[in-house]
Amino acid sequence: MNGPPPFSPRGPNGGYPPHLNGPGPHRGDWLRKYMALPPQQQERQLQQDPSFRSLPPDKQNHLLNRLRDFNSQPLGKKATILNRMETFERMTPEQQTATRSLFQRYRNLPDDQKSRVSQAYRRLRGMPPQARNRLLSSDEFRNGYTDDERDLLRGMTDLNVEPSH
């Protein structure tokens, strides 16, 4: 994830609410609809969107930059981003807040710590909760990771959210 919440422009008839659950347009719908178009056509579509046009110029620039970043990603990464958007939308508001907090903490780590936390997350994510908790409480993890890193890993694995790079 490029950090929650991901890029979420709406289609021509949609709005720009920060979060939407239930029927109707969902995070990623706009990207799914227009991702087959060349990037310049996507930008034109976005710039013609009434919801986009109603945003302040700095928000418009931010979304255009997010679209350009999305388009620079390989196809597999694009699919991951869209899946994360969908997953984030299905979270409760409390889970979304916790996820934002976890990613902010992750982003604030020095690069070497980010790498170690990402590697540990990949190791922990497929484990059953009891085995994961045992490993997080083990001497290996107590001696190899700070309390903050272990707490971050516990939160990420509880929410099953992977850090983005």
C-alpha cells in the first residue's frame, strides 16, 4: 500500500467521500474502469470528472501524482494496490484508524528497520495466531526486535496488512 488510504477517485457520477461501505462505487472502481486506457487518457478522464474538478488545485495535483505513481507500477503491484483499497474499505472505522496508525509508525522507521520488519511480517503472516504470538514473544524476537517493532508486527499481523515500500 502506498499508505492508507489509497488513491480513490470516483467515476463521473460518483463523489469523493473519504470512505464508503455498502453498495455503490468502491475504492478502486475508477482505477479498474480506466486502467486499460493509456495514462494520458486516464488523466484526461480524471480531469473531466466533476468531483475531481471540485477539489482544490493541491488535491488535484496530489491525485494526479498518485495516478502517475500507480501507472508506473508493474501489473502485479497494481493488482496488489487495488486489492488493498478493497480490503481497507471493508474495515471498520476503528480498523481503518488502527491501520493508518500502523503505517504511519512503519513509515517513520529508518530504512534498515523497515526492511527487517517487512521480512519478519512475511515470516509471521501465514502462521496461526497462537504460533505467531509464541514467536513474537520468543527470545529470538525479544532479542532481535525492539518492543516497538514487535508491537508493530503484532498489529500488522492482527489486521493482516502488509507494509508498503
